[in-house]
Amino acid sequence: MLALHANGAKSAVMDANRVVAALHVASRMSAALSLHHYRPVIRKTHVWAAPVPSQVSDHGPPSLISNLGHDLDKDHSAAFDGSPQLSRLVEDGHGKFVFIGDAANLSFLQIIRRLVRDSVGPCAFTENALQNLMIEAKPLSASDWIAEIMGNRPTRPDVEHAHYLLSWHLRSTSCVLNLFEENEIRQSLTSWYETVPDDPEQKVSVAVFFLILAIGAQTRPENRDTEAEQYFNYGRFLTVSNIMDDISISAIQSNILITMYLLGASRRNAAFMYLGSAVRAAYALGIHRHDINKHFKRSDYLMRERLWKVLRVLDLFMSTSLGRPPSTHETRDTSCDDNYSASNDLCAIFEDILTNIYSQRKMMTSDLERISEHHRQWANKFATGLFTDSINPSKFLDTDDGQETPNISLCHLKEAYYWTIMLLARPSLTQSTAKYMSKNTNGETLREECYKRPRSGPSPFLY
């Protein structure tokens, strides 16, 4: 889900590659154990289960590991009957520790590593030196970016180039982050070029436009990361100096755009912080409440509803991918037929899974039945919500040069749907696999499987 920018999100690609490699090993183990004949049984209550790790973290100060272990022991005995705590602190590459929760891809990868290690012993896959690090990109301008911007302020590009960058911004954020109506933002950009560049009354708009240009430069096919970073730093500087002193729609928009750019630059923890500022500002303005938004004129109502939808998508994406609690909570009836939004309804499914399964760390039959029924309802009616989300139902779209391009909006939506299914199935799959392997492990056979070279084709167990 959510390949937020076409040429960004290097960290997401790294995580995906690791998970694919892990699933390849797991699938070969499945072949050795004939796991495809196994049928897990849903019990009344599923407590989180996975192989018990030998230690909380392979890296970190002994005092931290000791304290974590002490807390985990109390947690196990009190609530989870000995099942291990999968959430943990990992290094961010700068010597600091950050929290990664159960829902994160990195946590799932660690589960697979522990399954392999407990079954076959240490091997190259289980002893990866980077497994306990959350690797993120460093900013191109490692120096004091504020001082650098003050001394070398970027100028706005010519109008033709600006519209080119705007097109890439709109393409890369299609469906996922529809912050602006396309016609309105194009007209606003044209109007901006009709004003004096240093007009003090335009500083709020200038911040938004430079952040839009930054995302466009970041996602364009040509490698223009330096240009993108200059636009971004200037837009961020204007946001901090002129917008953040007051709660406003512009402050929310700017922080959302900063979050988008940082995600595309593989700086997830920084993006997480800026998103928090946007969410708090939205709550302060009452944007989270549909009944309040209805009191505004239609153009403002649509803008506020669009802002909330973007915040929900970003929040649930980051909360799920990092395994952290959501910052937003939906009070609307997302399944209502009136102005039904497929993406809003899907966000409600994500929130239900995160808050009632991953946060509680247990699975009740009632939760599984409720969420599965929500899945069925969404699959039956999502096509009726595409118009509200400004998504074309076609698989391919015609570009300005007469060529066809995949409908990224529709891809994002469907990928998100399958992600919710995988999240819902993951705890039961992990528990069943761990129990079965603990009873039927043949160490020598599995060790051979672990060290075999990958086959040329994909494993049939991945389908």
C-alpha cells in the first residue's frame, strides 16, 4: 500500500525487499514441513504468540535491555500467559532508540527470523547485522538548513516548469493524498505567478507552493533531489516562521505536505512528528467532526472533509507501517451510502484492526467476525465510492502524450484492502506456524532448506 512517491520511499522498498526475502525462506520451510496441509482452528480467544526471543535486542545498552526484560516478564505473566512481547525499541541509525510495534513490517520480519533461528539455529538470514536497525536516509543538506536558506534562498521556477512539477505532484499523490482539487490548484499556481514574488501577504501561499514544487521535483523521473531539497527547506522555513504561530488551514496543509516529502525521502520518524502537528491543529479547528464541518459554506466544507481524509490516510498508513498507535479517531459512519468514500471506509478497517487486535494483543472471535464482515461489505460497495475519492474506475489512464499509464489511484486502494487482510491474518498465521514447527521441527532438514540457493521462479506458496 501507499507507494507515496514514484521515486521516493527508499525505506519502504528496503523493508519490502527484506520481507520478500523472509517470506521466500518461510515458504521453503513450509514446503519442507508440508504446512500447506495444515488447517488452523479459530478458538474463542487468540493470545498473541510467536517463538520466544533469546533477548529483547541484539544491540543497545545493557541497562536498557535489562529494564525491558524486567517489564516484559511482568507483562507476560499478567496478560499474555507467556507469549513474547514483539514490540520493541530499535536503533534509528543515529544512536537513538525508537519504538516499532507489532503491526510493523520490521516486527513481522523479526518473527520470521526467530522462527528460523529457533528451528534451524543461527544462519546468514537470522544473524543479519542490520536486523536491529531502522535505517533512514540523511538529509542532503546536513548543515544548518535554516542558515543555508537565509543565505541562498531559491527562486521560483518559470511558470511552465512549475506546472510540470505540479503535474508530478498530483500524479504521485493521486488518491492517497488528494489535498487539493486539480483545477483549483492549477489556477492558484497561475495566479501566484501574476503577483510580486516578495509580496508579504503571499507568504502563506508561497510556503504551500514551494512544498508542492518540492514533492514534484522529488517524484519526477529525472534525478533532481538537490532542487527538491532546496524547495522543501524554503517551504519548511516559511511554514515555521510565518504559519506555525497560529492554528489555521494553511498550517495543516503545510505540515501535511512536509510529511509527504519526508516520507518520500525515507525520513519516517521526522514525518511522524510533522503529521502529529497537523493532526493536533485539525482537532483544534474541529475538522475531525462532520457535524461541525457542515456549518461551513460548501467550498470550505469540502476542503475540511478533504483535509480530514488525507490526515486519516497518512495517519493509518504510518501507524500501521511503524506499529504505533493512531493519532486520529473516526466519528463518522464510514459505511453510510450518502457520499460514501471507499478510502475513508478502508481507513476505518485499519483503525479497527490496530486498536482492537494489535493494541490489545489478542484476537476475539467477535472481532474477527466483525472485521471480516466489514471486509465483505467494502468489497461489495467500494466501486460506488470511487467518485467521492476522485478515482477513475479504469485500470489504465490516458496521458497527455497519448500513452497509457497504470491507474495508480486504483492500485493504491486495492493494495490497501489486501494489506488489511494480511494484517488480520498475521497473528493467527504466526501462532499456528510457531506451534506446528515446535512439534514437527526436523533440524537437519530445515537447516538444509535455509542454506539452499533460491529457485529461479517464485515460490508457489506465495500465491
